[in-house]
Amino acid sequence: MNQQDFNKKFIECIRTGENTEELLTLMKSFSRLPSDRALEVYREDYQARLTDALKNTYRALHAVLGDEDFLLLARDYLKNYPSSYSDLDDYGDKMDAFLRGHLLSDEYPFLSQLAHFEQMFRKIFHQEEVNGLQATDLQTVITDESANLQLVPSAVVLSYDFSIEKIFSSCLSEDDSSFDFLIPQSILMFKKNGLVKMHLLSINQSETLKKFHTPLSFSACIKIAPATMTPDEMQSLFLIIGLEQILLKS
Amino acid sequence: MKNVNGPLLTNIYGVGLRNVHFNYLEQSPQLFTGWFEIISENFFRTKGRPRAILEKLRRDFPISCHGVSLSIASYEDFDWDYLKDLKNFFHEIDPFLISDHLCFTGLRQNNLHNLLPFAYNEENLIHISARIHEVQEFFGRKMGFENLSAYFDYKESTMSEWEFINELLKRTDCHLLLDLNNVFVNSHNHGFQVDDYLEAIQFEKVQQLHMAGFSERENFYFDTHSKPLYPELIELYKKVLQKNPHIPVLYEWDEDIPEFPVLEQQIIHLSNIRAEFIK
């Protein structure tokens, strides 16, 4: 067997256990470690590396599930999704979709959304920090109907059916006080001074701010803002936008 | 091929930059280490904190970029997007050495993220030489390739590891990143003499040494980078000093990583040994 074919069969063997007998005929055993044991070492190593990568990205998910269930989830994920990444830390980006149909979500219905939140956290963490307009500049721009604004790339507005930010925070702080996780949450996640920060938003605020995922003038945004949005909601949203510098002139 | 080595290192001892030490290094402590090696893939596509720390350190320290995903022994085409991003990254960081491993890591759509051995034979020598030429041409500079620890050998191997490496160095003019821990672990597991290996290797091609602590299970050694220096490794280093005492040395610690000063103790120890040697 040439090296190219060996490589393919070796990889299948590590992932699925297939081809083991055939590979063993091509491998030279060491007295201290027989070839079948060597294959096990590589298999265990593969699973440990990718599972650790998932643990690093999904720390809250790991905390919710505990070691045993997280390990089972990781094994399932590995079976379904081989890595196609050069950086191992990128592995696991389909976890939210995978969890939507997973048995564990019957017990913990928020898992998929928690995974999505952690993916977004990672994405913003690695994003280049961009500071948008300061409050004073914003005052000028919002009166200009031709000036379009857009969220900076290091900010995102997220909406969930569950109290995801609360679940995330309590997992990482090991806070075991009880709370109602069934309350929906909208979150502004952004990067400032090298850190990932968040503000909780009302539904009206998040619907309004989401419009700025694509370029839009401030006056146009006001026109299509939810009719139920109160002046207080609008004012506090404006304060956040100015304070955190999350809108850019596009 | 251009040989980009950058400024000569004033201190030849370096350590691997790992995120558990970011908080410590952000405080700009007084350091012994003369340079840092980074895992390129952990830094080349992020604009986050890892990149900020790297850029801060780069202002004061030479950097060596060591990759884990080139998969030079693969039979698939290179991932050119990956190579282009790496090339841009090298341009920005200006490392004194770029390197990866003599191994394959999996398939493009099925990366095992491990350093996997291949048969030491003419077929692979021709194939890997061509790929090294291709990638060195693309980067416009020589690369270093690290010998790896392997937990099995191939019946189709027709030469020893050192014979293969020597021939590869001759055919490609690449550098060797000699991992002494891997040599030692392989010698124990495969049953060859370390001296045979060291006597055969062309030390003029060695641009960097890696040293680390291994772990042992059922009298088999595993290259875990999880321990302080072993006396056997120190003895091996003394042999290398006799060959060339000026090769930059990196201490790697990747599992159960200790506080930074404990890591630095390893290279301080090695530096003291060298000082005694060249006195």
C-alpha cells in the first residue's frame, strides 16, 4: 500500500476503528508498545484533543452538562463532524445546530442557544476592536438623513428564548442561586478595551439596534422602530450607543 | 533560497508563548527568556487578546513561528488559504525562524490535529522534498522542520529516521528543528542508540533545539511536554553542546503548565550548563 492510501485508511481507523486489521499488517510493532496499542494511543489522543477544544469554547455548556454528559456530547459531535480547520481552537462551530436535534436538549432546552452564545463570545473575542462614533459625534450624524450608520464589526445584537447571559454568567462564576431561565433575553455583545462586554436590551431596543447590522440612517431607523418603543427605552439605547461607541458612519 | 534569520539572538534560550501566561506577561515582568516561540495557528487569524500580547512581546523579543498544520507529508494539495494567511502573518511578525513538523496531520476535511509519522523511504523522500521546495518557494525563505516522536514504525521504511532527515536536508536545503526530547523518546521506544542519531545528524543545519519533559506509562515514553527537565535530557544537551553550543534552545511545556518563573527555571538551568561548558 502506498503512503497516500495508508494515510486515508489510518485516519479512518483513528476516527471510526475501520481498517484496523489491514493497517496492523503494515505497521512495525515495538516490544514496548504493540501496534494495536499504538493505534489506541492515537485514537485516544485524537478524542482528547478535540474534546478539549470543545471544552475551551463551550465552557458554560460543559458546566451545565458536567464531565460525563459533555464527554458523551463531544463523542457524538466528533462522530458527525471531523475537523477541517487548521487551528484546533476553531473546531466545534456547528455545535448549536447539532444540539438542536440532540437528546440532551430534551432535558436542557436552552443548550443550542447557549452554544450559539458561546460561539458569538469567541467570535467577538477574536475580532479586531473597532471604536465607533463618540456621543458628541453621534449627535451630529443623527440629524443628517443622508448619513448611514452601522454596527461596528466587534459588536453584535443577540436574541434568545432563554436567559442565556444569566446561564452563562452563573456557570462561569459557579453561582448556584436559582433563577428562571425561561425568560427571553436580548443582548448587545461588543468588545471594549480588549474585553468582551455585554448590555441587556429590551426586545424593542434589540429590534431597533439590529437594524444597524446593515447600513441605515438614524431617522430611517426611528421610522421603522417598534411602535411600542417608549421614550425611556429609546433614550437608554441612545446612551448605550454613545457610551460604548458601537455605531460607525458607513 | 533566502535565509532570513534576523538579528542574532543575544540570549539563545526561549520558551513557548502560552495563553495561561498572558496575565503574567502583560505585567511586563523582568524576564530571563531571550525569545518566544509561538504556535502560528494560535495567533495568525486572531485580532483578539492573543494578538495584542504577541505584538507587545514582539517589541522587545525575537519571535519564532512554529506551525502544527502544514502537513508536509500529506498527499493532498496544500491549503493555500492557510498558507497565504501564514505568509501575511510572517510578514507582520517578522520571525527569526519559521518551522513546522515532519509529519502529516490528517486530510483537509479530516484533520486529526496530531503529528503523524510516515514511512522513511524513497517514495516519501521524493514527495516531501518536492513539497518543501514548493512551500519554501511560496514563503520566499527557508523553513525548519521538526523531527517527531512516533509511536509506531512502518514495515515499508527502508532507512532510519536520521538517514531520511539527512537526505531531506541535502535535497531541500531546509533547516532542521531538532527536538531532543523526541530523539530521546524515540530511542527508548524504538530501541535505537541516541548517539547513532546525534552522530549522524548534520548539526550545521540545526537552527533550533526543542527540549521538554516526557511522561512514562508501562515503560513506554510519551512526548507530553508535561514535565521539567530529566537528567537524561540534560546529558543529551551536553552532547549537543559539544557539536554546537550556539543553537537556540526552546523549552516546551504544554500540559499541566506551571507558572512562568517555573518554566523559566528550565532554561536558566540549561543556560548554566552551557556557561560551564563554554567557560
